Amino acid sequence: MRKDFKERYETVFGRKRLLLAVSGGMDSMCVLNLSTFLTENIYVVYFDHSTREGGSTQDGKMVNQYCFQHGIDFRKEVYNHNSGNFQEQARNFRYKKLEEYRQKLSIDFILTGHHQDDHIESFLMQIMRGSGLNNNQGITDRDHYHRPMIHYSRKEVQAYVHAQCIPYVEDNSNKDAHYLRNYLRNNFLDTLYKSTPHARAGLLASINNYQSDTELLEYLLDNSLKINDNQIKLTDISRQPFRSRFLYHKLSDSGITMDQCKNIFTAETGAVFHTPSHNLYIDRGMLHILPAVTEEPVSISIPAIGKYTYGRDTILISMDEHNSDDRKGLSINFEELKFPLVIRPWKPGDSFKPIKLKGKSTKIKKYFVEHKIPLFHKSSIPILATQEDEIVAVLGYEVSYDYKALENTAALIVYYPF
């Protein structure tokens, strides 16, 4: 196994900075041992889940001792569970800590000990949950996470560990059939492999086919429908067969559900669909896909010329021009202004004087409708106002008539977003 491992991964992991999540079990101790033949830059994190009446703490001591004997950097993190789903919350804790260590230690790759049998078990569990093609590929490498043992079976791992006299611990909870994975591993799959010798090879072939088909699907989606400026023209796909599934795969990274995809095609302008990471807006036949905003913009004081942060955006207030093909500033009569100014969200009832109305006032809400500004943009458009709350400009759109720049006066130029 060692020779094959080096041939597979020396060009990938050689001399890289590796972070290993090591539980002390046979598979994680195996990948730890093998990784030492690729690089000296190894960091180990052991997660003590405070379980088994101190047993998990004892496991950590074994991992610590092995690392000390081999000159490997060892870290320990303790998880204390309060309430809720233990497995889910403990997993979230582990991933959070691993990401913190990745950034702190400038880690290139995070390795776990998942092997081929784990791969098959995950594949079957995903099928039982009713997952589709995109989410049914067993255990895959994602971002910085790699599972180098995925090419080796549990029996191969066991044979190597015993031959090399590598210490490891047995977690008795892995035999508890109340957990679905344990039932599949110790009951269902053992029986299946004995009765159907070719079943293992068939399952692995199916996983590979799913992965290949997913890559093909992603290629076809990327080349059949473009998302320009975070928007999709729904009429381009409304007549497509399987249009809901088509949209589901196209937007899978946003966390969208199949039910949402079905409802999007019958939704009217103004409808909003929320996913874990995005908000999707329907506006005149267009689907706009924007990151979810966790904090609403608040009013900020503008004491002088300068650069200011407003929500996610930057606003530049300057006496100099910074115009470009995709950025135009609003020119304001500097002589009419008195600092400090205020930048705030627009409010119902706000009015200002568009230049074309030559001094007549109009509601900003009406102005948005007349200029066909999408609903989802309206709430985020900032207003530049005086201390007396007189509106100077609708940033990104227009200056109020009373503050328009004149030929022989100094102009203040406001760029939003900058």
C-alpha cells in the first residue's frame, strides 16, 4: 500500500503543509502513517468529544503519544455537547475548527481517513435520502479537503496497519446498529458481499458513473445557459423539458430546493425565494440571484470628502473625476452643500426633485416605478441628504434639481458603488 500511496499522491501532497483530523481509529492512523512518507509538514488535530466516560480522552492520549514519538505537531480540541443533534453539531464544530487551523497554519490540504467502504456507505445513505445525481457521489474531495484512502478497502487498511504495527483504538459505538451507517456496514453490506461477490465492484462502478455524469451535466449546463450579471431570463428555459430540474442543477450551489424551482416558473413579479446563501427575485420575466444580506444598511454621517463603507459597497465623495466606462459619478453643486451630510436608506414618503421636472417634487417610490428599477434593488439604494433631511441625490441614479452642478461652480462628485 505504501508504494501505491506514494505513486498516487507524492506529486499532490509532497512537501505540502498537511492538516490531518485523526480520531485514533484504524483508518485515520493509517493515513497519518502514510502521510509521513510524503512530507514533514504535518499537523494533527484530535477532537475529544467528551464521550464514553473518558474513553475519548484516552484515545487522544494515544494519538498524542504517537505524534510525539514521530515528531508530529499535535493539537487537541474538546467538544462539550449541550443539546440538539449530537452528530450534526459535533461535525459542524470539527469543520469550524479545521478551517480555523487551515488559515492559521497556512495549510495546503486537510486530509481525513475515509476509505473505500466509507465511500460506498455514504453512497447508499444518499440514495436512501432520495438525493439526485448532483448530491449522490459518495464521499468526494471538496475545496481543501482530500480523502486519499478512498482508493483502499477497509481490509487493505487493516492489513497495512497490522503489518506496520501501527497503534489504533476501537470505538465500540461503531458497532451500534441504531446508527444507519453502522447497520449498513455490519449487517447489510456484509451479507450482500457474501451472497453477491460482484456487488462491491458494481457499487464502485455506479459511483464513478454518477461522478462522470455529474461532470457532463455541469459542462452541458455551463454551455447551455449563461448567468449574466447574476440574472437568468426565465423565458430562455421556460419551454425546456424538465425546466425545473434544469434550473435546480444550474443553481445547486445556492442551496435551492426542487419545490422552489417549480414555483419560480409560476411566480409573479415581486416574488422572493430564499435559500441558505442567496435571495432569488422575480422581476418582469427575469430571475435575479443575489447573496443574502445579513445586515441592513444604516445611516452614516459624512463629515467631509472621502471614502465610506455603506453595507457591502463603497461610496467615494471627491472633487476629482474618477469616471470610467462602467462607472459614472453624480456631480453636485458644492456651493449648495454644508457638511456634515448623511447617507441613509430611502424611506416610504421620501420625495426629491428630479432634474427633468425642473423643481417639481415627486415621490421616490414613484420615481423607482417610472425608471423600472427592480424591486429587490429599491431597498438597498442609498440617499444622500442634508442634516435637515433634505434629499440631495438618489445615489447611483440622479441629483435633486436644487443641487445640480452648474457650469461655473465647483462640483462635488459622488461615486456609488465605487
